Amino acid sequence: MEQQPEFLLQGQWSPAHTELLPPHYQPWLLEAGSLTALLRLHCQHFALEVVTERQSILPPEWQQQWQQQHALCREVILYCDHQPVVYAQSWLPATTIAQLQYLAALGQQPLGDVIFQHPSLQRGPIEVAYWPELELPRLGLQHGLWGRRSVFSLLQQPFLVQEVFLPGVKDL
């Protein structure tokens, strides 16, 4: 049964190139390649925790853009050396899952490990947002967070990835 996710990541998104980004966050926010691969370069032990993965109703903005209502919503927390550094939420529309079923069965494998291996992967513009405070699943209230989002296309099938950089990323 499809339902709204318990947590819907919303923000005042704007194109990354129009924002004055803090120097420490800039390389993370603007990384066009795999964030997972970049994180692995900065730590000894990388881990992923799946917070939720379920069929959900797409947020209205994406229902309109993709002309469909249902998607797989996957929420994960990425850890470097046992410190949470990124909260990520991905939205894979039903038509994308129908064409790319393996994306619905990632388990503990990071999405980035799969999609960045594919030659047909395309990434839309990076948008960024800032939250003075944000209550995140499993992580609680956080302060002063930057995040980014992009629409990707794999074999011409779209999906959205949103990433919030946690305070621990400053230590990397």
C-alpha cells in the first residue's frame, strides 16, 4: 500500500551556481560524481544504514513533473568511521522501477555504487538548500545543515536523489 513517507525532505532549493556556499561544504555540494566514492576516500570505514524503503506517494511537485503518483522512497544514513555524515532520500518513480527493477533491491548497497557504473547515467543540475534546523529520522534535531538534490536519468528513466550533509562531514 502506498503512503506518504513519514518524513518529506522539503527546502528552499536553488541552483548551486547561484548560491554563495560555505568553503568546507562546497566540494561536497558540487561533487558531480559519486558521493559514496568521495566519502570512501575520506574514511577508513564506510557504512550505510537503511532507515526506510517503501512504496510511497510522490510529492506533488514530482507527480506533476513525471506524470505519475507512486514511487519507491528510500532513506539512508551514510557513515564514515562510525560517524553519521549524510542523510539521503531517493525517489524512484514506479515507471523507473518497472524498467530498472534492480534499483528496488539494493539492500545495504549504496545507490551510488550502482548508478555511477552505468554509462547511460545522466545527472541534472545540482540544486542546494540550507536549513537552520531540521528534524531528521533517526538523527533528531540538527542545526545549520546544507543539502543538495539532483534528478538523474538512467536508461532514460528519471529519479530524484536528495542529500543532507550532517555536522560530521566537517571532520572529513
